[in-house]
Amino acid sequence: MGRKLLALLVLTGILTALVAGAALAQESGGAATAELRDGEGNTVGTAEFVEGPGGVVVTVSITGGIEPGEHGIHIHEKGDLSDPSFKSAGGHFNPTDAEHGFDNPNGPHAGDLENITVTEDGTAYYQTVNDRITLSAGPNSILDGDGSALIVHAMPDDYTTDDGPDGPGMSGDRIAAGEIEAAEAGELVATGGPSPLLLLAAAATVLFLITASGVALIARLRRRA
């Protein structure tokens, strides 16, 4: 076997191991899901939460039932959605007692998220990373004893105003919500498939197998020559 082919095989193997290791590291952080419903109980979307090295990746898919435009979206401190107005979910998840808003020098809350924009057809796809929350044990866990909820509001978040739970800075009425619950082992996340890192790991593994097979074939042909 030539040195170049051997080096290629070793390099591909290392790449496969690194990508698979990163995928397993992300998956080991845990995952959670939420089904978003309006005040009448109609499903309007889904959400997923996947913990990785850089924080929790939050992915939201709105399927209909929400007015087009920009809306505030936050993680609230309780998973209790018994009130149709969703006020039973409490305020924003805020274990550090920060003030509200990304543009507030004393903020943001751990549960603050960037606004979501619903298109004219009533749908939206949204993804962000929150490094102030976790799905594992600890004070910043959104899977604590009383749970937590993802809530979509009627108005956009101004990222600044630190007012009462229903004021303009908090984006007004709560129009859709879902309890955030830990995902079962192996459960497909809200996007309808495994995480991108797992797909990349699978692709790297296939590349490694193809390269190894090619190297073996070339070696056999050289021996026959």
C-alpha cells in the first residue's frame, strides 16, 4: 500500500472519529420538545431543544394559527399551562435575577430569545442558540421540578423594557405556548429527523468505508500486476 493512500486512510479515519465524537457529545447533552397550542387548544407548531457544547439549540416550527409579523418568544419559568391565557406559566425563566432584554445593560433573562417572524402564510421556521440555559441538572435547567414553557406573544420584544409580565417590553398577550418536556431516548426531534451532527457523523463513516474499500482494492490490483 502506497504512503499517500495510507495517509489518506488514516486521515479519513481521524475525521470520522472526531465528527462522531462531536455528535455523541452533543446528543449526550439531552433533548427536549414542546407542542405549541393556542388558548383554545389548537396545535400551532412544535419546538425542539438540543443541548450541545455551545448551549441549547432552540428550533421552532410554526404551522399556522398565528398572525403574520414579528412576535416575542420566551422561555417561561413554569410548565403549568392550565390557564388559557397561559399566565399560569409565570414570568420569564430568570434564575440569575437579571433584567429583561438583550439591549438592557443588566439583562437579559435566561429565558429571553430573539423575536420570531411569522410569514404571510402563517408559518415560520426559527432557530437560535441560548447559552444561558441547560437541559442538564443545575440552577439554569429548564427541566427543573416545576418545568418550563415556551411562549409566543402577540407583540415583538423591544429587547430593552424591564416591566411587568404583561407590559410592552414583555411582548403583551401570550397567544401560544407549549410545555417543555424531556425527549425520550432516540426520539426524533421537532425538525423531523436526527441532529445535523449525527447526519454528518454518518456521512463521515460512509466516506471512511468507501476510502478503505478503495485502498484495499488498489492494493490487491497492485499485487496482481
